Amino acid sequence: MELFRLHEGMVKGAAEFELRQLSASWAAPHRLNAFHLHPKRPQEELWCVLEGELLVWLVDVRTPELRKQAVILSGEEPSLLRIPHGVAHGYRAGTRGALLLYATNSPFDPQDPNEGRLPWDFFGSELWEEDRG
């Protein structure tokens, strides 16, 4: 699977996204990792699940009307999810866990982390309830 192509440091097809860091993270089964923002410096991310499944919640906090959107990312049908600056994001891993590959346009600085963590239920605990629909 081709994730993206680079041209002069920019991800083609993702306007204004300069790739600065590529990382991978393993989420254990049912792991809940929510919510965070990047308050110190603008940062956008591109996410792709290579194995397993993530329920991702995005909450746009750039306007007073908090717009919430759920996205399922799956290794069975890999796709890219772009997370703009100003959108709080978090995930819950599926029953098999998940391998997440993610790219950022601002590298992580361990001396000055750019992470603003919020409580897991900050936008409502119902977001993380199992959908039995």
C-alpha cells in the first residue's frame, strides 16, 4: 500500500503538509487514549492504521459549536486521516489492538512537549461507549 508521496518535503495531496516526523505506536486491545491538542505550536497529523482497528474521535474546538466526528480506521482497509491543528483527537483500540503509523508536520521536542491532555470524558463519556446499533 502506498501511503503518500513526497515532493520537496511536502506530502502530495495534503495541501500545506510538510512531513517532519514519522512514528508508529501500538495500542493494546481496548486501549483508550484521549483527548489531546497541540497548544504551543501548530501541529497537524496524518494517521493510518496498519493492523487492527481504532475508533477515532475528532472534536473541532476552533469554533464555539464543538463539532464532533467519529472515524473508524482499520488495517483491513488502510486509509489516511488528516487531523488539522485545533482539532482535539483521541482513540479507542479494537479487540485486537492496533498499530498506528502517524506523520506530523512538527517534530516532538522532549524538552518542550507540545501536548495538551484533556480528561478521557471531557467531551462526554458516551463517545466511548460500545455501539450496539
